[in-house]
Amino acid sequence: MTREVVSVRASDKVRDAWIVLIDTGISCAPGVDNEGTLVGVLSNTDIYRSVIERYRKAQSLRELTTRPTDQISMDKEDIRELSLAIVGVAGSPVSAVIAPGQKVISIGHEDSVDRALHLMAEHDVNLLPVLKDGKVVGIVTRQDIIWLLAGRPGKEHGR
């Protein structure tokens, strides 16, 4: 388990959370409310999904009125719509981007590695927030489990 958890606040702007993900070299982070209670997990995929959904909405509106159906390449209007989608999502709160209806899979601070492994496999997730009294106190990733099974020290031990 990694005890130094990088988390983002659900009220933060996506652009700020995205910068945190990029700067720390991680692809996802627990999203917490102002009291530190877990509300979801924000991933790069969630951000990309939101941008594409916004872009497709704008694109489909335009196609209904002006665009020939056989046009495949991006024109200036496509680039403008994609840029507006990125700006729109970047200015949204993290809570608007976390996958809607996301069921957060987590483990307790006293749960075993075996339980973590089974939960990851069963729910096809790459990370498990570790909770104590509803607050995030750590995180277990697939990489942590791989390092453990390989008998190599994890990041807290100089990897």
C-alpha cells in the first residue's frame, strides 16, 4: 500500500486535477469531498471520455444542419469544436467528470493483499483506495501487487 496518496477534490477544476495527474505521472487518483471522504476515482480516461462526449454533441448538431455526411477529415470547425470541448471540460468540477454512477471499489485498512487482488480481478480495476473510517489512508495499485508477487520492493522501498 502506498500511504502518500495523491488525491483530488471533487470541487477542484478538472484542469487543476489533470495537471496533478500529469505532474505526478499517474493515470488516476481518488476524488474526495471537502471532508476527505472518497466520492470516486478520477482517471485520464474519464477526462478524455468527457471531452469526446462534448465534442460529439457539438459535432452531431453541426452535422444535422451543415455538414456533408461523406466528410471525414477535420476542418477548422472540427478543431474549434474539439478545442471548446477541452476548455469546457477543463473548467468543469472533477465531480462532473468522474464516471457517472461509478461504483467505487475500495478496501479497508486491515484487509489482506489477497482480498485486494481478488477485488481488482473481479471488478477489473487498476487501483483500490484504502479506507479507514471512510477516509482515504492509502492506495493499492496493480503495480504494487505485481511488485509484491515478484518479490521486489515497491516504490516506498526504492523502486
